[in-house]
Amino acid sequence: TSYLNNDATNLSFNLEHKIDFDKEGNNLTTSVNYITYNNKQTQDLNTDYSLPTGELTNNVSFYTDAQQDSNIFTGQLDYAHQISEGNFETGVKYSNIQTESSLHFFDMQNEDLIYSEDHSDLFIYSEAIYAGYVNYSKAWNKWDFNIGLRGEYTDVRGDSKSLGIINNQNYFDIFPTVSALYKNNDNNIFWMSYKRSIERPRYQSLNPFTYFITDNIYNSGNPNLVPTLKDKYTISYTLNNKWSFEAYYIYKKNPLKLLTFQDNESTTTQNIDANIITDINYSLDVSYSTTINSWWYMWVYTSGYYLENEFST
């Protein structure tokens, strides 16, 4: 039997100010955000082991009290300007995340709670991100074109008090984006794009302490996780505003996965967050849509894809 109680509170505040310089769309926007997130979770778990005859052979009972407090602040400045009948945008952004996670683990013996330091922890995490971007888009004749570039510098520190593990990460990445649309006529539209993006580990995934689901199944975080970098290439064709054909190729470096390992000697199963080596995915999607009558709309979709990933243990 397992009794789990979860109490979460999330508050978000936003302030935005915009200056319009003229009617051409030239403007300056400033925005700040503050988010506070608190999550408290308790678990009372009791496991009885018995023979087929009903004779009790062993009992495992424990109680956990976990809490996470997070404070997130972001500030952003964006400027938009018309250049050569196109839209030019640039901006900067700063994000600061502070989170503190605690887990108190108690063994239960004869209805008494006995604190276990080996299974308890306090994890303090901080992250600062400095980002800037430029983007330009323009439409002329039968073409729509967009190109952009974003740069991010990230400073991360994770501190596990009970385990004595301190993880510092500093990295800089650039993320280009380019797309082009060619509209020969209303019945033939071609589009292609390339985009690079980043996926950062969750705060819970970076927390190294162990969380028990049962007395022999548990999850473990990994403070050495690094972000996933994703490159996506897409081409598509639309025919008569009814048929759509889209092919894409996605390459991920250091993708984040939840891996499961079984230990037969200790009869335990461990789920751990990890970076695998690569993740490759390419696909062809075909869809057809049409209006049959005033009350009947039909849409048909099919997709074929190939997925491959690589990891080592």
C-alpha cells in the first residue's frame, strides 16, 4: 500500500510595456516575469511479504517528506523595425532560476520514524541564461523568406549537500533558423526550413537523490546531465489546398532519456535520467482534407517514420 499526498502552488506575475514609434510597426517592448513554484509531497509506503500460506515473512515500511521551492525571473527587451519592406527584429533576454529541493526519508519500525541520512538529501540548483537574437523576414512576389540567429550563454550550478556533489556547467550555443516559402499559385505551395533548438534537463532530473516508488523500484536523478541539441530539416508541398506532403529529418545530440536498469542480485530496478549519444528520426507525412458538404468535413492523415538511437552503458 502506498499513500501519496501532493500539494503544489504556482504563482506567476507579468509586466509589459510597449512603445510604438510610428504606424509602420516600429516598436520597443519590455517585459519582466516572476514565477514562484512550491511543491510539497509526502509518501507513506508499507509492503508485506508473505508465503502462499499467508504467513508473514518480512515487512518494509518507510515515510518520505519532500519539498521543492523554485523562483524564476526573466527580463526581455525586443525591438522591431521595418527595413527594405521587411521586418527586422532583435532583442536580449535574461533568465535566472533558483530552486531548492529537499527529501527527508524515514524508516518505520514499530510505528516509530527513524531518520535515514543515506536516503535523504538537500539539492540547491541555480541557472542563469543570457540570450540575444536577430531575425529578418520579407515577402516579395511569390516568395516568403525568414532568417534568424539566436545565441545563448548558460551558467549552471547544482549542489547536493548530503552526497557532496557539486556540478558546474558553462556553455555557449548558437541557434540559426531559416525558412523559405514559394507560392507558385494558390494550388501549388512549396516550403522548406531548418531550425536548431535546445532542450534543457528538468530540475528534478538534475537532482541526484533517490526517490522510491516501492521498496525495490526507485528513480535517481543525474547532476551530470547536459542539454540536448536538436537540428530539424523540413520540406513540404501543398497541392490544391487539399493534399499536403511533408518530409523532415531530426538529429538530436545528447538526447535526454529515462533508462531502466535491473539488478538481479539485489532484486531492484532503477530508473535513471541519462544522456544517450544520438537520436535520429526522419518521416514522411501525407494528409488530405476536403469539405464534402456544409456539415461534413473530412481529413485523412498517414505517417511513416524511422527512429534510431544510440547509447552505451
